[in-house]
Amino acid sequence: MSDMLLSNLQTARWPKIKAPRAAGFVMLAGLAICVMIGPDLVGQDPAKQSLLSPQERPSAEHLLGTDHLGRDMAARLLSGAQLSLSLALLSVLTAGIPGTAIGVLSAWYGGWVDRGLGAFADAVLALPGLLLVLMLAAIAPGSWWALYAGISLTLWVEYYRYSRQRARIVLSSPAVEASRLLGLPVRLILLRHLVPEIGPGLMTVAAFGAATAVTAVAALGFVSVGVRPPTAEWGVMMTELLPYWREAPFLILQPVACLVITVLALHLCVGGLHKR
Amino acid sequence: MHLRSSAALVAAVFLSLSQAFADTKPVTIAAPWEVASYDVAVSGFAIQKLEILENLVDADENGVLEPGLATEWAASDDGLTWTFTLRKAVKFHDGTDFDAASAALALRRAWQQPGILEKAPITAIEAGDGTVIFSLSTPFAALPSLLAHATTIIPAPASFDTDGKPVALIGTGPFAVEKFTPPQSISVTRFEGYWGDAPEIETASYLAAGRAETRALLAESGDADIVFSLDPAGFSRLSAVDTVKTTAVPIPRVVTLKVNAAHPFLDDPRARQALSLAMNRKGIATAITRFPESVASQLFPPALNMWHNTSLSPLKHDVEAAKALLAELGWAAGEDGILVKDGDRFAVTLRTFPDRPELPLIAAALQDMWREIGIELTVDVNNYSMIPQGHQDGSLHLALYARNYGLTPDPVGTVLQDFGSAGGDWGAMGWDRPDVAEALARVAATDDEAARAADIALVTKAIQDELPLIPVVWYQHTVSVAQDLENVIIDPLQRSYGLSEMNWAK
Amino acid sequence: MTQTNPFIAALAQRGLQAVVVALIVGIVSFAMMQALPGDAAYRIAAGRYGYDMMDAASAELVRQELGLDRPFWAQLLQWLGALATFDLGQSAVYGTPVIDEIATQLGYSLLLAAGAVVVSVLIAVPMGIAAGLRPGGLVDRVSLGISILLRAIPAFALGVVLVLIFAVQLKLFPVAGFRGPQHLILPSLTLGLGLAAVSNRVVRDAVVEAMDAEWRLFARTKGLSARLTLVRHVLRNASLPVVTYVGVQMAYLIEGVVIVETVFAWPGIGHALVHAIFGRDIAMVQGTALALGLIYVALNLVIDLACRAIDPRTRAT
């Protein structure tokens, strides 16, 4: 049996690169390049307006058209990629790592530790997340850090709940109990039994979590909380372009498409970790 | 009237409207304004528009005062006492009589609350024999106009509990409240005991839909028969839909920029003129508000009749002239293109608010336009109370908002508040022109047109020359009406939805 | 260990939690409201009188009326004292009792949230099982694609698109408002689709893992039919993470409805909470947060009991 687990572990470590995964990595690499070069890629100022030519269709001058204030969409999407992707990454990390860690700790120790951490988590979570985000955003208006913090604070619960639930089952399995009795190092037990079990699910949650972070910014923009103009961010752009959804649907579709590509790329990349 | 009861909640949600289907089709009105309170000082605007509660003084769509619950009014010779003679045989929706005591009670309450009456020099409000008598400390000719305002509508004494707290919406209007679900909706039915002509419409409901997209969809689908305040994109879309007619009415509301004239960068009128010259109003009116003809050439729009001064030379767009004015003041471009003088960067903050969706857009446009003349603008989109607060504590640089000079048929109360001595929360700041304040005081004290004209000309010219407020665009009130609804009168003063006048096509 | 009924124990534990939550929510929301920049009197006056009538004078009147210049601990003690008698105070903005506001709006929000969960379960469970039974198959890929798309579209955009299709074009349902059951459909669908986008993947993963587990091999060798295996073992095991996840979603939902409430002009509590925060309506914020916190506790209780019923292993501790 342990042979089988070992071979599982090895495929997790050195997965065979398949076509969809390769596509995922290529897309991620492309996004990373866009983020690093930014709006210079199209040589336009993302904040420069041209009120006399708003909502233009894509042309040679404006590759993706212009928005409601005549700003170049391509430049804004690229400039927005920097903010949106770092927001997504940061919120996934700051919510995922502590969330998972607390969840696994709860499951590992059980008893009072579990109850204590559970009570703590419940107490935090009983405060409406919306309240936390809005408060943080209101305390520091226009600040990105407040938005990051608020969004992470509401997202970590998902990781905590998921990892605790799964870890409890895995850790109470006969295989893990045997390993514990044998005195194997904790690190090894976690790596061998826990990671393959909860890894894929966590990755699914994280890939969607990245999208959630960006749409959360859009949602906040919708209730008029968030960044100051003329900042470009995908979520903010979705909110800003909503009023023109009938006249120029291609405008609001662009940030949505960017987000779809990002989430798709993440899914394709983590897809290889899934069993079969 | 039906008060909220928590127990019947879910039942009420699903109980649909099967009950009150009368002969005529109900009219559904959608607008952005939420109604959440029984207090007329808070939600008088929405209640007045639905013709549930009425004023002593009414006004037609041209702003001419008409008798309302008062049939006539007159000032004493010294102008210090006003007597309003009340209409007889008027009943409240609960069947009680409307009388001098109830009118005086309601008006005293309105006077003690924040509202329009605090703008008038009132010393007492008394009930007489079928009259209400106002005592003033100085003559104030615009008093009847204030009594047409939404915060001076007359609720029945039964609208208040024993502590004087408002707990119901009972008035004298042609429509009575059937069901009130704050903050989203009110249903009304025709009040059969109404003193005036009975309306044709029997039932109507009001839905507060905060988003312009929702309102446009409500109009397009026919779910709402009258939809107020459409966004520019929705308005152009609905103009092409053949089940509705769209109308845009110029209203006396102005998007304006409040400037702290005491700020060291902005204390010279030339600096404010430069800000104005650098504004591409045409661009804003074309791309953002989409009524190119409503570019503000001066503060007061033509809808304000007397206050619109046709002899003023219109505000212009001239970036080079703006740069020249700033250079004249000693500003020179720094390394990053932003102006510098004595080591100070020309960096200022503009406060605005999102409640009117075009304001942050216009702010973003100004940010870009002023960058061109070397001014770095930070846009702070926040709660609108930050503007009066910044006025009081002096921290405000610039503020962008929409000022309504049509709150009352005669705007002098609002203008006096904005440009009187020491300026106003929503008016001039740090702008010291005693002659303007004195002229306004004279305008307020008389209703002699000829005597007013010269003073109004002085005031409007001073504002145009020194720009304590820099006007940006005038407003158009946009409405869509179902094709088969007739006689819908769009009131530029926004006092009424015209429910009692309209009817379905036969 | 003494034989206490696990149901009673869970109930007692959550009951204690409810009291703790009430205290924490009250104190934290109060403290955060105090920490917000800006003058509360100005904000409340703004919320009450609107931008045409609000000015410094009205803010001063509000300050006097509500006693906002009292020290903050005096205001907090007053709230806690009133809470002990189940009095949530009055809305500073609307002047109505907070309990009335919440009773109305929470009801509408719960209705919407329940509708959304029903929609999401109806969509996510069959779709997730179909995808999970044949991982990597066509259904799996298509459902992944749709999930990603739905997740990347903000709720407000999804809402207006659904309205355009079902209300304006097909004229099946009303656009907005809340007069009858038909008004509930589009907002529930908007919310539910967003939820289903994630939960169908959770179901799918759970099914894949359950199918994979070793005991399935045992069950098969024991001679059970493939179909019985699916029902008895796979779905039972897969439902555990799913129930947990639905619970998490519910917690989001009740407050996450704010967007949908705004788009569909639905008089819910999310909308009320946003307004209360903007308007510095402290009693409203506390009351709303308290209601949401207590619902969260109740929800946890339900999830606990559901998990216990599904999987005996979780009863161990």
C-alpha cells in the first residue's frame, strides 16, 4: 500500500506535462509578461482621455477600442493586469496559507486546540465579511492595502473549513494512524498522506479564489467603495463599463475575458494535480 | 394605512397584489430615490412627488405659485407678518379635518427640523382663525415659495405618536398610502375624500431602483410605466424603443465646482479663471452627460428665468489662455510637467461623491484636463457630507457636486445661503464680497421685479467674473413614459410625478 | 465519558457561542464605527436629508439630538444595556426602531438566499456528479468552462444579462421589485449561478476522490452493483465536503446579496447594511451585524448536525 502512495506522491512531484497543462503554463507566462511590461506594450497612456472619441470600436490606433472617456482599452487592461493579478495572488496567498494551516492544525491536534481555533474562527466569521471589507475600505479610502486585507479576511474561511474537514478524515484513516504509531516524522506524514488528499481540492478553491478577489473589487466598486480614478483595475473597469453594456458590450466583455483567461490558465496548470 | 409587521412578512411578500385590482390599470413609477422614513423632513421629496401629502402653496410646471392648501396669502405692509388663509372642507386620509391647528403644528415642526424654513428669518408660526400666521424678523418676500417645498408638506396630527415621533404618512393629497415597504416601495390608492378633482388613476405604486441600468430595463420591459432619472446610455437606448416615449427637461440643477478661494493657490480670481478655461465643457457634455447643448455658459441655467443673465459673456475653453494666466501668477512647469512656485507643487484634492454617477466621471475628466495645464488633481470620491465638513473646517480645496437652485420656485433662499456673507456649505468658500451679500439681502426682501433685476445682475456678474463656484454643465431631467399613458406632465421643479393628471389612452 | 445527547451538547455549545458572538459583534462593530474617519453627525445628517438639504447646521442638530458628543464608552454601555432587554435601539438615520427594519429586510434577504441555495444545489449537484463520474470527459470539461465563465462575470453583469434575456426579450419574469414569487426567480438565479459555478466543482472533486478511495474496490469485490456503490458509498462520502461548502456559501450569501439586492431593487439586509455603514447609523450596523452573526451561528449548528448525520467519523471528537 505504501508503494502505491509513494508512486502517487512521485506523480505529484514530477507530473507528466500534458497538453492542457502546457497550454496553461503558456497562458500564465503570457500574463506574467503582460504584467511586467505593462501599458508600455501598446505605447499608450492608460489615463489619457479623449472625450470626443469615446467608446470607439477596435482600430489600428486603439487595438481594443476606447472606453467611455476615450481612454485606450488595451493600455488600461494591461495596467489593470498589474493590480488585478497582484491582488489575486496576494489574496490567495494571504487567505490560503493561514486558512489551510489553521485547518490542518485543528485537525492534527483535535480536542481543545481544535475547539479553541474553531471558536476563534467562528467568532471572526460571525462578523459579516461585508462589514469588515467596507470598514477597512472606509478607514483608508482609496488604499489598496485595505482592500487586500478586507478581501483576504473574508476568503480565508473557505480554506480553513475545507482543509479541516478533509484533514480530519485523512488523519483518522488507518494508514495515517499506522504512520504515527511508527513514529514517522510529521513532515513526512503530511506530505505523504495529507497533501495528495487535500491538495487538488485546495487548488480548485484557490483558482476560483483568484477570480473571487477580482470580482470582489468589482462588487465593492458597485457600492461605490474602492479605488480612486484614474486607476485601472479589471474589477473596477467592470463596474465602470457596466452602464454602457447595451451600447458597447465589447467594452465590459474585455476585463471579463481577461479574468476568464487568468482563471482558465490557473485551472489548466493545477489540473495536472488532479487524480486522472 | 398598513404599518410594518414583522410577523406577516413572508406572507406579505407572496400575497401579491391580487387584492386591490380596480378598474383602471395601476401606474408603476420607478425612480432612484429611496423612501425609508415617516419623517417628512427626511423623505418629504418622495412623498410630495406621489401627491400623498400637500403644501400650503403649490406651483405649476413653470414655477408660478398657485393656491394649495392655502387659498390666498398676503404680507403686512412692513413685510414682517404673513397670513395664509387655509382652504376649508379639506379632510386628511384618516377622515379628520384639516384645520389651522394641524397646519401650524406641522409647519412649526418643519421649522424646528433641518429644512428649507431655516433659511427664512422666521420668529414664530401661529394658528389663527382659519389662517396660519408667520412672524418674521426682516422682510422675506420668498416665504410663500418656501411653503411649496417638500419639507413643508402637511402631515395629519395622527401621523405622530404621543412623543411627537412620525409613525405614519397621513396627508390630504389625492392619493393615500396603501402599503409602505421601506426603503423600496410605496403603493397608493385614490383618496375618495379629496378636496380637488378626482384623478383618473385609481392605484399606483412607486419602486425605488437605485441602479440606472435596472430602471432602463424596467422601462424597456414595460414593468414600469414612468421611469425617472435615466443614465445617458439608457436614455439613448430607450429613445429607440417604440413602447416608450423619452423626454429630457432642462432643470435648474447645475454641476458645479466649489473652490476654496482662501486657499493660497486659488485665492486669485485668475487662478480660478485658469481652472475654468482649462475645462473642456463641450467634451464633458458630449461624452459624459450627452446633452451637448447643456454646457454651462454661466452658473444659473435658462430655466431660472430672472437669474439667467443673458448679458454675461459665456465661459470659454482655452487651454493656452489658462496656461498664460497661471504663468502670470508665477507658476512654472517642473520636471514632471506639474507647475511649481516657491517650492510648492500645484497639487490639489477634489472631493466628490458617487450618489450621482456622472460626478466621479466628470471628476476624472477634470483630472485629465487639468494635467494638461500642469495641475495635479487627486480625486477623492467619498460621502457628500465631507464637502460641508471641509467647508467648516477649512480643509477643502475643491469640490464637485450638483446644486439644485430649483428647490423652491423662487431660488433666492438657496442663492442667499450659498453667496450670502461668509458663503455657504454648498456655495462660495473664502470669497469675500460684501456688496454681493447686501444685494442678495435686498433681493430677498422684495418681490418687486424691477427692483430685483439690478441686484440680480450685480450678483450674477460678480459670480461670473470671480468664479467662487465654477459651473460645469446644466442638468437635463430624463424621463421615459409608457406610450399609452397620456397627459404626463414632467415638472422641472420635480415636485410631482403628475399622477393626478395622467390617464391611460382610451 | 457520560452519555450526553450529542444533539443537546451541540445545541448548548452553539447557544453559548451565540452569546459570545452577540458581545463581540456589538463591541467590534461599535469600535470600528468609531475608528472610521469623518464626523458621524455629518454622515447621519447626509443619510437623512440628502445632498440638497444637508449642511453643517443640520449636522449640528443631529449631534445634539443623538448625543453624539458623549464619550464613546457611554454610548456603547447604553447599547449593551438596551440589548440585555432585547432592545436594539432606533435607527439614527430613519428614526424607526432597528428591530422593525431588520425584521422586514432580513426576511427578504433570507428568502433570496434560500432561493439562491436551492438554485445552486439543483444545478451543481447533478452537474458535479456527472462531471465527477467521468473526470476528464466532455461533461467535466464543459462544466469547468462554464464555471470559470460564470465566476469571472461579476454578479451585477450577470444580473442585467439575465434580465435582458428573461424579462425584456422573453417576458417570462418581472425585471425588479418584490411583489410576488415570480419576482424571486431572476435574483435567485443570478446568485445561484454564481454559487453553482464553484460548488459544482467541489461536488465533482468530492465524487472523484470518493470513487477513487480504496474501499470502493472492497465494495465492488463484495459484489455490490456499480449503482449501489455509487449511492451508498460514493455519494455519501462525497456529500460531506459539499455540505460543509454549502454552509460556507450560505454565510457569504446572506451578506453577499447586496449587489443582487441593489440590481433587483430588493429590500434586503445587505443593502441596508451598506447604507447603514455609509450613514454611520451605528444602531443599525450593530443590529444588522448581530442578526447576521446569530444566523451564522444557527447555520453552523445545522451544518454540524448534517455532518454528524452523514459521516459517523466526525462524531468521534
